[in-house]
Amino acid sequence: YADLRHLHKGVSIDSLTVASSESHWSSVLSPDAQYPLSHIAFALCDEVLRITVAAGVVVEQPLHLHFFDGGPQTVSSTQVHIVLNQGSQLTVIEHHNGGTEAVSFSRVCISGEGTCNHLSIHQLASTALHFGHTQVNIGHAGRYTQCNLALSGSLVRQDTVINLQEADAFTQCHGVYTPQQKMVLDTHLEVNH
């Protein structure tokens, strides 16, 4: 479900098939061979939610993506691809909520001087498993700030790979983790420059 009535001018949201024949999108959306969990998201999901911000567009209100991860005995899989063109700015809240097994894959591509603030919230049932993978590619003078909030769940694994691809690319990462009882939180951050 998506309410697109009040979408900011210059922001487009569409869906893209993973099996796209376009060689550009096939390479952009391919899973990271170094992280096997990213392959699970591709095996379980055949469509990607693509969000594109036009060059120079500054989106002042956060874009809130709320995923309700499946019911009993189900596995849900989500894929989000965010493209920020030259000089654009966006804040995204990616909120995962649910009580079963879930796999999420997010890719953020930031062109020159673009800015993305990314808040990822995991608010799950005490028996839920969530495996997440975020890959970020940052161009010249682009900025990416990430904050992961792991508030509940049984096992929450989050891999984040950030590629500072050009001069003056910048990233900053934060996390808040609230383990309780036998909860397992496993976070991996890799920054390539």
C-alpha cells in the first residue's frame, strides 16, 4: 500500500523487476557476492521499489517507508532502490515491523553533491528474525548519513556497505541497539574509499 497523493514534485516512485533485461539495471541491482544474505532477498523477491529524486530537488519532509513483515509461517522480502541525482536531497525512514522472518535489501545511489539521510528502524516481535543488507554508492561531494535503530526481535542482522566512489564523498553512521533477554543483534559496517 502506498499513498502517493502528496508526493513531492521531482520525486518518482515506481516498481522494477529484478529480472529486468536492461543491462544497466541488472548490474545495479545484483546482489553483493561477498554477502550471501543479500542473495536471499533476490531469491525471494521479484520486484524492487525504486525511488528517484530529480537533480536539484530538495525534499524537506521525510519519506516514510513502512514495511509490515508477514504473518505466521511466512517469509517476507523487500527491496528498495533509491537514486538521488545531482544536488538532490532526501531523508528516508525505512521502518520494519512484524513478527516472522524477513529479508530486506536497500541500495542507495547518490550522484554528485546529493545528500541522503537514512533512518532504518527494526521494531519486531520477540520471536522475529530479520536479515538486512544496505549498499550505498556515493559520487563526488555526495553525503550519506545512516542511523540504525534495532529496538526488538529475536535475531537482527544488518550488513551495510558504503562505497565512497569519488573525491569529497562523505558518510557518517550511527546506531542505537536495545538488546533484551536472549536477543541477538549483529551489525556489520564496511566503508570502501
